[in-house]
Amino acid sequence: MTASTSTPDPAGARFAPSPDHARARVADGVVIALGALALYLLLGQETLYKTDGHYLMWRCLGDDIRHKWHFAYLPLLWLCKTAMLPLGFSIHQAGLALSALGMALGVLGVHGAGCVLRLERGPARWVSALVATTPAVVFFGSVVEVHGPFFAMFGLASLVAAWLAVRPSLGRGALLGFATGLAYAGHASGILLPLVLLPVAAALALERGGADRRLWAALIAAAVAHVGLVQLIPPVLRGLGFSVSSGEAFTHFTHYLWDYGARPWLLLGTLWSDWLRPFALLSAVLLAGPFARTTRWLAWAALPGLAALLSVTLILMGTESERGAYLLPVAWPAALITARLVTGPWRWGLLVVSCAITVGEVVAHNAAKPGLPFAQGVREVIGDRPAYLLLGNSLDEAEGALVYLPELEWGVPADQASLEPDVLREWLPVYDQHFLAPHLAAGKELWITQGGREFLLDPLWVPGATAGPVILEHLQQSYHWQEASAAGFHGWRLTPKP
């Protein structure tokens, strides 16, 4: 390998790599990203996280790719579904693949940022490995959620931020603003991404002696481009038929702003549940960074983004932990700081502890498997016979169907709650003919689960609606109900009355 030429670099880059060395750095990033991808897929969780995964996969199965706030996720999931379902994979496996791939691409982007900053090969690999094995990164890389693709977009933005720090210019600033705006399309929290990347880029540039008018002009260009793209995306998507409601997200945010803003001590709980624990041990090192000479400016630059995202997490989630989902972008500056402060064998100790926390978090969450008893009961009662299930809004039933029963067809009892009862009764024969009869004609058994029946009786299905009881009454009058139970399944087989 060709020897490299030493050049002074106050930011920690000790040499400018030769072309051969540059190729080796690219290979390092690819290997780390592939290793991260394998890790996330290996840890792929059967337990879904909260309620988002159920909703996203159900929408995607119906080819509905519109989301009010996280605009890019469902189109990307639809592409994965379209590519993977014909190969025998399930919608759940497609969602896991999208999360794992997104996180791995984010790790690759972070490694590319280290190369642009001219970190030596060892520190560059170390930063990428720290990000890849951070508990929050691994968790959201191994579960169906929006944050995987978002992290890929963040990785691209971090690469551009490093490029700007090395040589500031108006063009690079505008490109950084477009990259952060693109991340906003991936997840609504991307609207705050400049609070993370602009101060970090500025600190890295200042460390390299780049404190001139070009830097400040580049940062202003980045902010303007970001705001412009964020303002442009919603109306463009509305023009394409998407039901975009960024205003609704803002209203939800401001609704809780005063409530939690009046109780600032709650931020301490969020600091633990969404930063110190999900990002251990990077989180603790970053908080120590302002007191070390080699990391002082970079650590202070990372704190505004950390504080903003912590506050948003508290305001939106209250005392409920989001496992660091909104703070994922801060993993990169935290890893840069850690690579400077932790050296020698301590690095390996830190990595081992981080991996142990990571695996423990994933295994503990995945142990629940609330949908498994339902799926076991369905297989015991129905076996391999073709069937169509009417499910309700029970998360256990939805999780069992999405994760464990991809071969089974299912749906909700009906979506006509807006109809008046008299109009609905006239529509019910059409409901039978077009919604239920085709499944019976195809030789499938028709079942309604306990959750499906409760769904029809639930007055909160649609506030003030009376559609559910009318549909249930129709099903009871038009079909024989044969009850069956096993494991976590309780339901009735519906056979038409003569």
C-alpha cells in the first residue's frame, strides 16, 4: 500500500490518503455497512413496536402509500413489498428489510462523512462501528418502523455536512439544506435536522481554521434551502393526491407544549429514557465532551440539536419513552466525540458494553411476541384450510396476522361507519355480495374473531356512528355462528343461512 503524505489537520485528520488508501476506506465502509445489515436482519424482531408497525403494514397491504407526516416511508415499503412478496416473503419481512437496509445505508453515509473529514482509517472505522452498534440504531434497524429509511437520508445529509465543513461554499450549503429537507420527507422530525448538522458542520470547519465569510454564507444557504424545501414538499404532495397534514402535527406539538413546558423536571426522565440509555455509552461521553480540550467545541455544537430533539420527544411523548427514536441523528457527533476521547483498549471495552446493552434491549423487547398465541390458535383451529378472517382493532390479532400468518387472508368487518343506519341496511346486501361472498365462492371458510366482534360493538370505532351494531346484527341474522377457541384465538365460523 502506498505511504500517505502527512499534512497538519487540527480536527484530527492526520494525513491526506493516497488513492489506494481512499479505495481501502471505501471498502471499510462497505464492510461495516454489510456487517450492520447482517446484524439488524439477524436480530429482526417478531414483536412489533407500539402501534405504528401494524398501521403501516396494513396500509401498505391495501396499496395505500399516503402518510400525513412521514411522506416517503409507505412508498418505500410498497416498493419492498412489491419486490419481496412474489419471492415468498411476507409484508413483515419486507418491513424488516427496509428498516435494516435504511440503517445500514445511514452507517455507510456516516463512514463516508469520516472519509471526507480525512479521519485516519482506524478512527473512521471506529466512528462507523460505534454508530452501527448504538442500542437505539440497532433497535430501530431490527423492527418495522419509519426511522430506518429516515436514517439513510440522515447518512446522506451527514456526508454533505462533512463536505461543507472541509470546504465551505454557497453551493455546498444549499446542497446540505436540500439533504436535510429530504430527510424531513422521510420523518417529520427531520424538520429539526439543521439544529443537529449545521452547528456540527460549523464546529468542524472552525477546528480546521475555516472561520471566514464563506462558512457563514454556506450555513445561511443551508438554512434557507432547508426551509424552502420543507415549505415546498407538502403542497407538491397534495397536488399528487397525498393527504398531507403537517399543520396537524404542529397542532399536536403545540397542544402539549405548555403542559410539559410548565414542568421542566420531566426533561430529566426523558434524558434518561431517550438519550442516556438508548445511546449508551456514547450519550455519557458526549455530555462529558464540553469539559475536554480536544472535544470542547464539537460537543457544545452537538448540544443544541440534542436539547431540541429531547424537548420535542418530551412534548410529543410525555413520560412515555420513544427509545431515542427522535435523537438518532445525534449518534454521529456523539461517536466523533467518543473516538477522540476513548483510546486504546478502552475502545474495545466500550464497544463490548454497548453491544451487550444493544442485544439485551432487543431480546427483552422481542420476548413479548403478543401475536404468537393468536396465530397458534388460528393454526390449531383452521389448520391449512383456506380461510378469510374478519379481524378487529386488537393489536394482538393484527400482529399475529401480519407477522405469523402471511398466507392467510384477512380484513376488517367493514369501513362504512359514515353511513346512516337506514342507508346502511339497504347497502348490506351489496356488502354480502361484494365483500364476503367472493371468499365463500372461492372455497374459503369465513371467520370473525373475538376482536372483530368487539370492533363492531365499539362506539369509539367512529364517534357517534351506529354502523357497527347494524353490521353485527346483519351477520347474526344471515349466518350461522360456530364458535371455536384455541390458545389465543377465539372466534366464530360464519356459514350462510339457507
